[in-house]
Amino acid sequence: MPENAVLGAWLDAQEYQVPLNSHGKIIDFLEPDKMRVNNPEERIRQKAVQFLHYELGYPKELIALERTINIGRDRPRVDIAVYYDEEAKATNDQGRIILIGETKSPTQDAPDGQGISYISATSAQGGFWTNGNSIFFYRKVTSTGKIKDWPGIPRHGFAWDSIGRHKKEDLKIPHDLKLTFKRCHNAIYRTGISSEDVALDMIRIILAKIEDESSTREECDFHITPEEYENPNLRRNACNRIRRLFSSYKERHPDVFSSNEEITASDDQLSIVISQLQGSNFLDAPYDVIGTAYEVYVATHLKGERGQYFTNRLVVNMMVKMLDPSSKDIILDPACGSGGFLIAAMNYIFNVIDGERRGQTAKDILKRNVVHQLYGVDISPKLVKVAKANMLLGKDGHSGIEQGNSLDDVNKLSANFREKAGLGNPTIILTNPPFGSGHDLRIKDPAILRQYDTGHNFDMINGILILEDSLNNRQGVPPEVLFLERCIKWLRPGGKLGIVMAKGQLDNREAFAIRHYVLSNCQILAVVNLHGDTFEPFNGSKASVLFLQKSAGPVPTDYRIFMAISNKIGQTSRGEPILKRDTEGKEIIADNHQLLDEDLSEIAENYHRFLVGELQESAFHFSISNLEIDKDSLSLNPVRYLPAHNAALNHVLSLGEIEDFEVRRLGDIARVFNGPRFKRPYADFGVTEGPTIRKYFTGTALTQLNSDNIKYLDSSKANRQTRRHLEDLTIHKGYILISDSGTLGRVTYALNQHDGHVATNNLIRVVIEDSNLRGYIYQFLRSEIGQSLMLKNAYGTNQEHLEPDDISEIPIPIPKDEKVIEDIGKKVIESIEMLEKSIEHNNSSNQMMLNLIKI
């Protein structure tokens, strides 16, 4: 996948989404009853309409898609038209259009003049062109009809000349922050310049904007007017105004920025970024603005090359929620990166404070204290600068961020840092350290290794761990192993740790020493195996999260450990979003947002149920006693301790532990849904044909080759809602169908004779585009182990009913060798084609016989 496409897919998975129906078609933003083809150009158009509505305030009632206009003899369709009033929209009055929008797929790099011709041919005052990555704005000069580049389009009800003349009260919190930064990225990106340097330049620009928003002036200094945008000399003045804003910010924080640091983007680049950001309100944004910008700029370039990458925000939120920090905690991240864990912990505590029954003054004092209890260390000077800038926006907690190597002697950190967050001070550590077992990533420096028990070679004699004097500096030690030991030593007794670890460290022999160290010094609170796509599309490492509490005295001899296996991370391995759906395959909306189909939120909630003794154990969320930990391996891998009644599940998940397989949740590789319940509009007795007659297959009829039990429906007897239900219930050749009641888990395959007809809502649909994979999955679901997985509910008892969610959760062992999938899948599909041929021959011979007898 090209780098830009990777970034786009990842951004889609992280931010606001274009909704899809159960058949994968786009639900139109303006007309939710209308479904549109799901392709890149349509997704961009839908997001452009959201931009017009949410950020510029244009009512949906004035926006239309695919409207025909007259240009001489031609009658082209414009992608987006905005009208003066609802009547103009209803009559498609070409003389009452305000704006024209032209959208293209990301593969088209630049405007082709089409949109400009549409603006010229109508009453439109201007418009825009976008391919999702870039956006160009235009205004038509009324007196001459000339189309000019413009630094934006006005908000609803504002004049074109109002652009760049905002007041502070006019600023809006961006609806889609990452999309905004993505467009800025493409404007400011410079070939041959480090992505980190470009990201830092973008952060300087953001801080200039924050400086402006923080001032007492009513008018905005962070702006560029149309006159400034058009004239090179005036453009230079506008850009210098923004550079001066950053200088003012820089001078107030000399401990963060060097005296010669400045915005390095050219006037042309900077003017585009100003035009993109000038209407936004960052100061009141409820999210991590700096961290988001840094992610967008650096994400595609990091890719885990140095063992580091961005922690999925769902993982961050889960870890913070599970450790439940309070206003009394001293919180440390010894590999803080851009400060994401610290920002998340701060916001979590702020939310708790806001919910308390205290006066506002008391709450403000508590919050001021909290920001001075957040500490971070990172080895990268650039990341430290980003983290400090990030914390400055988080109520000025930047003094707790320091540059240094957390694996080296902590005494090398500043005296002030050691006093507040030195060894034995932090009560909570949250971190995702660099990790990797590759030779280049391992720590081999003897000066570092000798500080750690796990830096030494070890042996096992009669089941007892013996540390040797020699250092493991030839092979080296994975950095996350040393980080784990360092974090435990760094914690205050009784303090808690949440750390992301390479999954292999939970049970491989090489990491036996660190597991021994953990069990000797800590109570294990929880272990969570993360989904294989958690860090995709930039890094495919398998990871787990370890939650520990450092013992203040002897480690308890018998205690329970919460264990969980994540099966849903809300995205595919390509970074494409997977949305939570109801039983009919429709997206679930909460607080006007679609929900990603993830289970980390549920894992955090179940952990707190576990703490109060209310956990209802399931196949993936359960607890064990520390006495159950295997004494020979000290394995902490949840897969090792799956409940005994889930033998089939245990077997499949164990396959995922070996190199030849990866285990994927069925819902991640297929659309799984069933249709709505509906009142059946049966056709009159004996009526089997006609323009409104639809074949209707019951579950029994689907399994019969001659379809004796087929029934007929008459859509003319159905109301509008029922007719829509009939479409939702229509099946097509290649659908895998699973009975959800009666004979549970019966798996059938939709044939030619079923294509385009209606099937009962008691059949769960599994839709897979790739035919070989479809055949493979079909065969697996029909197998003994597949049936066992289907017929066990979350608690291991037989079900009287199956839900699409149950089927979506089934783990599928996928061979990494695609040839194996092809060999199995192709044979399955060929056998089905042979069956269809047999049916065809049988029907044909039967008809020949009837004809013969009649003759």
C-alpha cells in the first residue's frame, strides 16, 4: 500500500468515519435512506459534506449531491452544490447556487479545471476541490467572472472577505482534527527533510496559534486575509506575524526552545497551513492537539524501526482506566515519547475531579497540583521537546519532562527530577518502552547491563534460577526486559505499573529471569494479550500489557490474577476501521459518533468488576490463582491458562502462537450480520411470478437442492419499511449462511438458485469477497472444531440462539502461506460449482423427461 494510502487508512481508523450499511455501502450523510457505492471518491465527498456542515455551519437542507447543471449543450453533474435556500435546492435553480464542491479520489494529484468551469457556469460565488489529501479554495470575482485562488470559503452567513478576519469568539473546535493535520502535512512536507523536523515545525506553528488564542485581544493575529494570500509581499508580512507569535511563545519558555529556534516553512507553505488552521479553536479542544499533529506527521515514517511507535489510543485509555490514577499519585513514563500516557492520565484525573462534589476553586487547585505530579523521560531530544510542548498545553506541566536514558543510572537525571520522581517516588508508572528482539535493538552496553539482574547470564539448577557474574552483552537483552526491571525498581513500594511488553516475554525461556524477578518482587494484577493488529499498519509486533503492584513486604502467597485476550481492536491490519454493528449489521451510534468494534474498553470494565468480586468469567476474560502459574516455565501468557471447557478455543489460539498461523477474529475478515425481523407480505395462493413477486427461502428451503419449501412474497403488499427490509434480507451467491435458531450452527452456502432472493432473518450472513478465503472459512465453520466454537456461548453452555456477535467472535486460524488457503478454498469452491452443475443437470433432465411424457 502506498505511504499516503497507509496514512489515510490509519487516520480513518482513528477518527470520525463515513458510515456503512450491512452490505458495505455508504449511508449518505444528507439522506440516510440513500445508499452510495463505497469507493475512495465517495468517502472523500461524504467527509467534504461533513466539513461544510460541522465546521462551516451550512445546513444539510441547503446541500445537495450530483446535481445536473447546464454548460452550453453539456449537462454535467456537480459533486456538491450549496444553494441559497431550500426552494432553490428543491428546484435545482442553477442561478441560486452559493458554492460548488468537486471531489476526486486520492490518486488524482491536482485539479483538472472541471470544478472551476462549474463555478463559472453557475451563480456560485466560489467553491473548492479536494482529493482528501489536499484542498484548494476558489472565489469568483463578481465584476469580471474571473476565478481566483482563495484562502478558504466563508462560514454560513459570512461574507467572502470575512476570511482571515476572525474574532476569538468565531473560532470552532475542529470536527476532524487528523484530517485537518493531514492536509497541512501535504502542504508543508519537504522531500529530504526528516519527518520529525517537519513535525516539529508544525508544532511551532500550532504553538504560535495557541499564543494568539491565549492573548486578550479580541481579534486574531493568527490569520491570513485574501489580500495577503494573493500578494507575495503581504503574504510575507502575514507569515512573519505568525513567526513573531512563535517567538513570543518561545521567549516565555527558554527551557523548552533554543533562542535560535524558528518556524522554517517557506512563506508559500506556511500561508497554506495558516489558511487551514485559522478558523480552529485549539485552546479549548478536548483532545491531545500536539500529540495528534506529531502522530500524523511522523506515523508513516517511524514504522518501529527503532523499536518505537505510537501506542494505540485504545490501549492507552485501557491502561489508564485499569490503574485508575488519582490526584494524589506521582505518575511517571520513563519512555514518554510525545507524552500521550501523561496527557491521558491527566485528563482521566481531571474528569474524576470534575465529578466530585467540591467547589470550583478547590477543583482548580487540585488540577494545578496534578500537572506538577506528571513526569516523563525520553532519550530523544526532539520527542522531549514535543512532550514539553504537549504538557504546556495541558496546564503547564512541562517541568516534569526530561531528556535522558531511563535504562542508564537514574542519578544522571537532574537533581530536581530525582527529588520529585526519583527512585522510590512514583506511585504509578505507565509506559510503552521501545522493544524488539532484533540484534540491532538489543542492549549490549556493559555499563547498562551490569545495573540489572536481567543483564546477566543465568542458568537453572534443580529448578532454581542462578544469576552468573558474566553479562549477556554478546547476544544482548531486549530493551523492554530491562525497562520492566527498571520500572519495578523505580516504583514506590505499593506502587502500580502498566507496561506494554513483547508477547514473547510472557513465556519464552530467554525471558525466564525477568518473570522470576517479577514474581519475586510484585503481585501480578492483570495480563492482557493485545490483538495482532493493535500497532498496525506501522508495526506488526505481537504485544501484551502487564499490570503489577510492587510489594511493600513479602509477596502474597495466594492471590488472583485477572487475564484477558483482546479479540477486537477496531481496525484491520491495513489500518482500515472496523465499526461496531447491531444484529442487523447497522453501525451503532453513541453521542453522534460511530463506535469502533473494540473490546479494550470492556476489558478495563471487567478488570474493575474482578477487583470487587463481580467478574462473570468468560472464554476471554477470566482469572487464575498465582499458584496455578506453571512452575517450570513461569509462563504469564493468558493463552496458557484458558478455562478448561474451551478446548477448541484453546487449540485455535495455540495455533496463533506458532509461526505458521495467525488467528483472526471472523468479524475482522468478513461482514457478519442478519436481517431485521419483519412481517412477511406473502403472495396470494398459487402466485409464483410477477414484477412484485419475490422468492422467499426459509432455513429449511436453503438446505434443499430442489427447494420444495420455497415460499413467495409480494412486495406490493409491503409498506415502505418492509420493502427496505426485503432488500436488507436479500442474499447473493457466495454468502455463507448460519442458522441462528432451531438446528443451531448449520452452515450452508448460497448458490445460483438463491442469488438475489429473500432469505429468512434467522440466517446469519457471512460475506467474504475473496473466493479462496471464503471456501476456507466455509470448510472451517463446518468442521468439528468450527462447530464447537459456534455452539459455545461466552460461558461455555449450549445456546438456544446465536447472534451475529457470537459468530463474529469466532477465532479463525489463518495459514500465513496463502498457497494453503488457495489449495483448500479452491477445492471447496470447485465442489460447490460441481454441485450446482449437478443441480442444473438434474433440473434439465427432469424437464426433458416431462416434455417427453407430455409428447
